[in-house]
Amino acid sequence: RDLRALSAQDTMHPRPRLVRETALAVEAAGLMEQHRITSVLVVDEAERLVGALNSNDLMRAKVI
């Protein structure tokens, strides 16, 4: 399939892994390791998306 013809809904996971914006980076790393994923979405207390975090971010911060 041509990826350029797909929408975000076509390619994203229906239940992405989330971390709260108040979580420690090590918690995000643990979640990624546990579920064998490379990124998580960051949400606020109302579960509104405020960002995303991936394993490269954690490596740059020397968390992993």
C-alpha cells in the first residue's frame, strides 16, 4: 500500500500506550520495554495529548 494515501487512523494502534506528563522518564522506559514498543503518547490529567516520547528521546537524556 502507498503510505501517502493513508490517514493517521489507518496506521495508528487503536489503543496506544500512554504515560502521564508527571511520570518519570524511567517509567516510560519500563512501559516501552514491557510492551516491546519504541514510543508512547504523553497525556495530561484529563488524558489530553500533550506530547510523545520515543526511545531516541530517552537515549539522548541518558535514561536508557
